[in-house]
Amino acid sequence: MVRQLHGIGSSVGIAIASAAVVPAIGSRISRGSHTSPHDELSLFRAAKQSVEHDLHDVARRAHLSSPTLASIVETHAMIVSDPVVSQDIEQRILNGESAVDAVIAEFVKQARLLMLSTNSLFRDRAIDIQHVQERLIAELQPQAAQTGLHEPAIVVAASLTPADMFRFSEQGAVGFILEDGGIDSHVSIIARDLGIPAIVSVHDATSSIVSGEVLIVDANNGTCFIDPDDQLRVDYSAEREQEQIRIKRERTPVHGAVVTTDGTEIYVLANVDNPAAAVLAHQYHAHGIGLVRTEMMLSGDGTFPSIEQQTSWYSQILRSCPERTVTFRAFDIGGDKFGSYSPYTEQNPVLGLRGIRFLLAQPGIFEQQITALLRAADSGRTRIMLPMITSYAEVSTAREIIDHCIRTIEEERQQALDVPVGIMIETPAAAIMSDVLSKYVDFISIGTNDLTQYTLAADRTNELVSDMFDCIHPSVIRLMTIIVESAHRNGVEVSVCGEMAAQVAATDLLLGIGVQHFSVTPHVVPELQRRIQSAHIESSRQLVDQLVECRTSSDVRAMLLEYQSQERRSL
């Protein structure tokens, strides 16, 4: 019998290669030996500078291929450069500790403080602290650094930092097997962005697999075969070749409309963080931009750009997508995003003053952004989207501010403005009230990441509950069905712009619910377009009728896999 390990296939595909098992960094550290405090101080400062430079470089190279990865790595660079942490480490060194011991002691202290916090955001940052510690130690002790790949391999590890995932991908990694992580954890999102098959939540992977053993990663089914026999290799090699042909075909951009096999036109748009990504979206023939994360223009210093600076940034994006509609989400600040921009101290910011709540509490900031967006509307088709809505009162108050700004600009220019205003539905409260909310907005976008998080009370960045975070959980499917039905009854366009929109397993599900607008990372646009072209709406609707009766995510996933297998066989 061929040995098998099972987990969650979080980035689909098939890979066949030798294993490269990456041991935990703790097993590679030499403790206790050190030189003089002066020399150790010099070593630390040099390591800090090198790591900070390297992380910024990784973020730059990864920016277009994985915006999520780039954002996380930039956060790690900020931790490295934190002056308080650096001062404490240097003081430990002056007191006689080695640079390695000082880094470990200080970061362990910082992580413990974060883990003891009642603030879930702080607890989650402990993971970032650990990743930064590992990177600094690897710089201080080269023997502790992860060895690179010399040939295509499947990387097996308990966990990986985002920067290491990117480096391994550049060195030829063809698959990932990880003991930690869930379907929508950061490692899974990054693997999907990089287009590398990955299986996460594989228990005992590092102790069950030996470097050099041949592995087959079937991430479509969440199975890893260890030392497969010849026949299994032949079968999977043939399946991988067919899959590669299909992927190459699917990644060729589609010109014009995307129509299902039974004649329904579907729109595939792009999520972008900056003007460069907008150019890429246009090159991939996206039907527009469904989400511009405007908070990504913030520099991280706690100050907001002027109206003129914002107008210029928005205009660049609009000009990159001529004749296409661009949806700008108002600053989504708070929770785990740009905490330095909030003047408030909150015990649990994820359930606090974030999104529209922050904007309404800071109307001056909100008015400046709306004014800039309205001025930029001369450069292209502009829409404004309000984040993290939970009530009608928030929509009503925000519309009053927006209408005031519109009247002011119209009086200045003596011409009417047509800028639709919509909302993101990311909370169960908004989903349940969507029949009311959809009467007062021009469009709706479902943010599946936060909707899943708040529905299941499971933070996707928390490894302790990452296996519970699943956007195809029956409760999430039922809420999305309510949202789409409510929007359609009121003649309102509805789109999906969360990670779910990019998942292969979810395409037929979303089409069956009635979603006609998808918004995904630019490089996923062609593949999703091709996938939709082979879909059949009526069959997808019948599938959803069965899915809503499922009791667990596993039941949903099994039914989706069976449906898609039948569809492939019928082609």
C-alpha cells in the first residue's frame, strides 16, 4: 500500500517531485556562544539592516504576483525597524547576552505579551513576531537559515513565513505540504496567488516524510502520496499534463463578453491595490475593477494624503482602465488594518470602530476622500463603495455626507455628477438586512472573507481556529443566498470580491446562487473567465438547491468535487 497523508487542498493542482523537508528553525540554532558586546552589537545591527532591506525587496518583487504576501512582508519589515524593540535587544546585548539570545529573549517576551492580550488582533500579531524572529536568527546564524532548493521540489514544513514561501517559489518549488494553516489562511492565499498546489493542515507531515522521497501532491483532493508506485506516477503524470494544458488555455485572456454554455453573460473584474495593478487588470482584459483598496495608498506614518494627492492616485487608476467601471472602496481602517491611523484605543478592534464606523466617527477624513473621488471621476467611470456596513443608519448617514459633497462639486463645476454608491456586505447583520439595504444603494459587493469570519466567529489569521474558517460552510452559503435574492428583488447588481471568488471549487456554487459579477486578483481573471465559459447556470442552480441542505463544509466540498468531476467527464 502506498502511504498517504490527508489535509485540506487549499491551492488546487497536481505536483510530482522529490520532497524537501524544512525542519523547524529551533533545531538549527546554536545558543550561548558569543563574542564581545561590541562585536555582538555590530552583528545585530548588520543583521537588522540586512533583513529590513531583504524584506522590502521581497515585498517589491511580490507586489503584483501576491498583494497579500507583499502586505504581510511589509508589516514584518516594520517590526524589524521598530525602535523600541531594537533598543531593548541592544540593551540585552550590552548586559552580556549574545545577539542570538537577545533576539530570542526579546521576541519571546513581545510574543507572550501579545498572546496574553484580550485583543485578538494583538494575539494574531504574535505570529508575525515569530516570523521576524526567525528571519533575524537566520541572518545572525547562517547555519540556521533554511537551505535553498537546487531543483524542483515539494516543500514540506510545519509552517512557512510568507517571505520564505516566495523565495521557495522563485527557486522552483512545485508544491507545498504544511502542517499548519486553513483554507483561507495567509499561506493558502499566497499559494493560490503564486499558482502552486498546496495542502495544509497535514498532521505529522514533517515526521512522516523524508527529504528525497518522491511525493505526489493531489491538492484537488487534499491527498499526498509518499513514494508512489510506478502505475500511480504514470496515472498522475498524465493527469498533470492534461491539467497543465487546461491551465494554459484558461490563462489566456478572453476578449469581450464571458458567456456560460446556456447563454448567461457574466462579468469578471479585478481587485487592485495600486495603479500598477490596475494596468495589469487592463492587460488581462478584466471587465472593470470591482474593488480598489484605497487604504493601500496610505504610507503607514499615521497621516492621510491631501485631497490633491488622493485625486491624482485615483485618476491614475481610472486612466489605466479606459471605458471600464472602477469601484473605489472608501478607507477600510480599523480591526487588523492600519491601526496607527486610528486615534482610538480599543480592547477588541476587530469588533470595534472599523470600516464605515471609523469614517463616520472621522467625517472630515471621509469628506476629503469623497471629494477627491468625485474630482477624479472626470478621468473615468467611478463608483464609491462603503465598507463594513451593519445597519441602515450607517448607509443613510454616509449617503447624506456623499450627497453634500456631490452638491458642492456640482455647484463648483455647474454640471451634474453620476457616481453610483454601493456597500460591502461583510457581516451577518447586513446580510440579514440586505432586503432593506438594497433599496437604498446602487450596488452590493459581498466580502466573503469577513462575512465568513464574523459568521463562524473564526479569525482566518489565527492558526488555532484556521481549520474552522471555511467560506463554503453551509451557514455562509445560506447568508449569501439571502443577499443575492434580496439584491435581485430590488434590481440591484451584486458581486463577490472576497477570496472565495477565485476558488475553483466555488465557481459553480456562486453562479448557482445567482452571482453575475466576480472580482479577483488580476492574474486570476483569465482562468476564471475560461472556467465560467464552461459552466451551465441551470445545472449550477440545481446544485445549490442540494448544497443548502448540507450539514457540514465537508459535505459541501464533497458534493462540489463530485459535480465538477461529472462536468469534466461530460466535456
